Amino acid sequence: MNQLLNDGGWLLKALSSGAWSIFGTVSEKALTVVTYILVSREVPPEQFGYLIVVLLTMELFSYVASFGVRENIIRTKNCSSDFYGDCLYFIRIVAASLVLILVGIITPVSYYVAGVEVSSLYIYMALFPYFSCLNTFYQGILQRRMQFKALAIRRAGIAVFSGAVGIISVSNGQGVLSLIYAKYAYVLLDYIVLRYISRFRLESDFSVPGLFRIFSFGWKVSISQVMNFFSSKQTEFITVSFFGPQALAILDVGRKVLVTLYSVLMTAVAPVSLSVMTSTSAPMTAYHLVVRVLVVLLVPFVAIIGVNSEEIIDVVFGSKWNESASLLAIFSFGVMAQPISWHLQNICLNKGRPGLAIYLNLINLLVSASLLLYSAAVYGSLDSLVEFFVVGLFVSAIMKITFLCIVLKLRGLPFFMHFVESVCIFFSVFYLLPVIDAGDHIVNYFSVALPDWLLLFLTLFIHGLILLPYIIVRIFLLNSKLSELKGN
């Protein structure tokens, strides 16, 4: 532990990097979510479901996009100009391949299966994967340099522009195309800005052996990421297969708030976590510190969202999405397992064992698939499907942690303590706050009918104030422990 605290002020750098990364993600998501909400309120659920299917495909491509190049750049100790050149040539080939797959295979198949409405959306998105791929290369360079401040500022500026494009498009009656226009505005401007910030110049020639070296690492990471995508999106695939696109839209609205929150905290912290683990001589201590911070910051607020799920869905998305409220409440239970297992792949990458990440995602895939298919076939309801999804999160998290502890000889007690703390926090909040019933107290206090949005805001604010002492004390204890260790 002393080594960790003395590794060149890593903690200050980690906190600063994490804060900037979260700021960038918040900036990116804010106006994107506003566009999403406006579109969801304007278009019919079935049409919105078609858009979700297309966006799921683009998300899958984003998992394939870097093909491990970004992670390879971050983890490699000494990166030469030849190495960077091999990475760029390789990512260009991957980008072009994804565009050809989208235009030549996915679009025609979607036309015959679902009709012109879906296939036309795929045509609109044809060039999106190309620029998305290239952007991951430049992101990897900047993340390796720990330039998270530059990355965050760039995300904030681009998000304002792309969000404005989306909102203006919605106001002009563009419907589902508004989200597509916003995504193109983001990815194209991002490409320009990333190239400018990175100042990268290609100084090496095309090398087939170099491409194979990149592929030898990247295919394992890419397969792992694709498996992670399918395991995390199985609920969506099974929903659209068994219940149709309208049910998919209801499901997506139900989990949108939590997905956005997870993107802001857990996904944004992932590259910071890997960078810090790579730069310190005590990577597992760094990993557990990141998890502790995520548990303290994330679990109580997700519990608050679960308690107020009906009010959140009604105020934010509108009454036509009320079916999504129960799904949001059920999804919130998954936060007890996710902060602990979200970054397990970073342990594999840090240990130089990317192949283990494939096994982790295989475990997740098999557990989730079996439970979700059983639920869809036997119970046939969306609520049951989500309940089994949450159960799968717990089962797969325990199995993955056990697997890593055995193979890499890790201590299991820290993982167990994270889990215990998450469970205690969540259930305390989830079952305590309804007893307090802040909403009724607010109504009685003002003795007038408040607007729904104001009542929701005041309720969430009071719930946050109730939890604030715990968060302050917990962070103070963590800081005190770090100070003691630093003094040893």
C-alpha cells in the first residue's frame, strides 16, 4: 500500500482524472438525453422501438470499433512511432469493414425482415461506424497521456453543439432522425477535435507483421467486449424477439435514467482506472479504491431513483410511458452488484491476461441468457424478464469474482466487503425513504397543489439531504485511512 501512495502522487492524478472524465461524460450525456426525451415524447412507441434497434447495432459496432487498439495503447509501456502507425492502419481496416458490413449485409437483411422504415435508418447511419472507429485511436493516445482534462473539455464543447443539433431537429419535426443528426454532429466534430488535440502524425509505413501483432492482442479484447455487449443487451434482444419493438421502447425508457448514470460514473471511470492501475506498483489496491468510491457515490442515489421511479417516468417521459416505471424500480436493484464487477476486465488487462476477459464475459453471457430465456418462455411478461436479469447480475458477479480469485490468486475478502456495503446501503435507503414519505410532507407543508416537476425535484432534494451525512462520513473515513497509510 505504501508503494501505491508513493508512486508519483498517483492518487491526486487519479482523482483529478476521474473528475474530469466524469465531467466530460456528464456534458456529453446531458443534451443527448434531452434530445432522447423530446423524441420519446413526440413519436409513437413502435417507431421509437425501431430507432432503438438501429442504435443497438451502432452500439455493438462501438464495442468492436477499437478492436482492443485503445486498450493496447493505454497498457503498452513503451509506444514507438511504428506501434502507433500499426494501430492506425489496423483501425482504418476495421472501420472500413464495419461500413461494408452495415451497407452490404445488415441493411438488406433489415429491409426483408422489418421493411423500409428500419432499413432506411441503417442507411442514414452508414458512415457513423467509420468515424467512431477512428476516434477510439486518438482517444487511446490522449488517455495514455492522462490528458483527461483535455478530453473532458472537448466532450463538453462537442456535446453542446451536437445537443443543439438534436434539439433543433426535434423542434423542426424531424422525429427519430433528430437523434441520428445529433450523433453525426458529435462523431464528426469529435474526429476533428481529437486529431487536433493529439497532434499525432503518421510516421511509419504499412506493415503486415505489425498488423498481426495488433490483432494478436486486439481480437481477445474485441471478442470480450462483443460478448459483454450481448450479455448486457440480452434483455433488449429477447424483449424485441418475444414482445416486439413497442415493448423494447418501454424497456429502453425504463432503464435510460440508470444507463445514463452508469455511463457518467462507471463507464467514464473505466479508462482512468486502467491508466492508474498501469502506472502504479499496487494495481489491486488502486482497483479496490475505485470500487469503494463508486459504491459510496452510486448505490444510494440509484436507490433514490428506484424509490421515485413512478414520479420520474411520469414527469420526465410522460404518462404514455408509465409501464416503464416498474421496470426502472426493478433495474435499480442491480446496482448492488454492478460497481463491484463493472471493471473486472481491467484486472485482466493489467495482469497481461486479456484472454481471461473472454471467460468473464462468457460466464455473464451464459448465466444471463439462460435466465432471460427461461423467464420469457415461462412467465411471458416484461417485469419478470427484468427481475431475472437482475438475478443474473448477482449470480454472474459472484461467479466472475470467484473465477478471478482462483486463477489470479486474488484475495476475495475485499470483493465480499464491497458487496456487503452495497447491499446494506441499498436496502436501508430503498425501504427507509418510503416510510419517511417526503412527498406527502411537502404537499402538507405548502398546502397547495405543486407542479409535478417541482414536487419531484423537492422530493429528490430532501432524499439527497438525508443521505448526505453518510456520504460525507464515508468519504472522510476513506480519506483518513489514506492519510494514515501515507504517513507510515
